[in-house]
Amino acid sequence: MDLAFIPSPSVGVVHLGPIPLRGYAFCIIIGVFLGVWLGNKRWVQRGGRSGTVADIAVWAVPFGLVGGRLYHVITTYEPYFGKGGHPLDAFKVWEGGLGIWGAVALGAVGAWIGCRRRGIPLPAYCDALAPGLAIGQAIGRWGNWFNQELYGRPTDVPWALKISDDPAIGRIGGTYHPTFLYECLWCLGVAALVIWADKRFRLGHGRAFALYVAAYCAGRAWIEEMRVDEAHHILGLRLNVWTALIGLVLAVLYMIISSRRVPGREEVVEPGAQEALAGADADGAPEGAKEAADGSVEKEPDTAGKDAEAEGEDATSGAEGGAKTAGSGGKKS
């Protein structure tokens, strides 16, 4: 008898009239929002304009969604193009099935397009966004909880995940390792690691993003091995484990090579941002301060000085007049 477990939601979608509200989609949307919000804060701290991260995300997010879905469909093609598959189901993103590897890869292409249009270096943008991506993944993983998918091996630990039986899709009820929760916690730890390392070592030129990739891949490799859903295997390892290991190696190599070729951090991440900020500060300054800074404050007439000069002139004239009078009165008759 299980004394404690994490319950799964009875339904993953709630209908508001004719509009379906899906928990999976909500988790993705909230994750994107939090990721962009944190990325914007970090971008401004690095010297960029507020709003730039969101503008580029308009390119990156759609590309990422398409890339994530493509990776999932290609690596798990049987339900869509296999025997008895339904090809149109490949477009049903709301039912689950987004591969983070494809999302990051194609999302980077979208970000590159957005950065190129704004004249912004892609590595700097990725560095600012890295912790937000990890937090977005942490929130997005709860979508798997709503769909009761991607859980681990059977277990009776107190934090086990309760899965309901569903013969229609071959799901066997029981308690399983909540791999979605493990990955959520791991991603939050990755975000904290990147933020700390970025402040401690001033990571630049894409190295904060590379650290995020390396740390995420290290955790994903062992979490992936716990899952029991069907997957393709290569040399006894799940395909996603190989992908994680390759990503880990490439990210570490990038950090090493980048730190040698371009040490330090970018001085300018967005051309014209500092000038615009300085102009905005000047526009918002008090009127007197701006006039003083420009040296354009009109001075009050120096009436006291003029009065003193006038008094001096009067005194001089009086003295001269007295001398003349005294001279005239001293003459003998």
C-alpha cells in the first residue's frame, strides 16, 4: 500500500465553453514568459536596451517550437508515419512531444536572425538568456505531469508519481519515478549555477550559454536513463542520452576554446544603447541641472556691484569738488 505519492491530474484540459485550456500549453507559455522576463533583466544589466530580448524572442520562440516538434517527430516517427500511424497528429503540439534539443537548435537560428536584424552579437544575447531558458524548461516540464507522460521506472518512494491506467494507449497504472520533477529541480539548479558563475567569473562571448548547455546535458543524461517510455537505442543507450553526452562535450570544448581566443566579456552588447540611455537620463534631469550642465543658466544682474561703483564715483566727485572749494577760499584779497 502506498502511503504517500504525487497525484496526477485527472484531466489535462479544461474547456471554457468551446475553448480548450490545456495544462501542457499553459506550462510552455508561462515558461517562455519567465525566461524572457529574466533574460530582459540580464540584458539591461549588461548594457542593452529593455525590450530587445522580447523583440528577438518573437523570432526565436516560433523557430524553437517548430524545431522541438520536428526533433520529436523525427526521433519518434512511429505514431505518425509508422504502421497504423496518423500523419496529421504530427501537428498536434498541444498533446505533448517537444524535443528540447531541436527547440534550442532551431530557436538559436531564429535568435540569430533577430540579432542580425538589430546588429547584436548572438553569443551575448544567448548569455543573457541562458538562466531564463533553464527556468523556462523547469516550468515547461510540468506539462508532462498534466499529460501523465515521460515518467521513470516503478518505485514506492514517498515522492513517487501516481499514474492512472489507460488501456487505450497502453498505459499501466502505478507509482513511478517523477522524472519531470527531477528535471524541473535540476533545471532550477542549472539556472542558479549560471547566474552565480556569470557574476563570479564575468562570463562572456557565449560561455554562460555553454555552461547552461553543459550542466543541463549532464543532468539530462542520467534522468533520461530512468525513463521507461519507448525510445530508439544506440549501443544500448537511449538516443537522447547520446545527444546529451555529445552536447556536454561540445559545450565544454566551446568554453575552453572561447576563453582562450576571446577572454573576458563584451564591452558593448547593443550598439547605441548606452548613448540612448545617456540621452534619456539627460532628458529626465531637472531643468536647472540641465542648464547648469550646459552652462546656459543666465546670471542675475550684479546690481550690488553697480551700486558700489556708483557710490564710489559719487564719493570721488565730492572729494574733488571740496578740494576745489578749499583752494579758492585760501587766496588773500
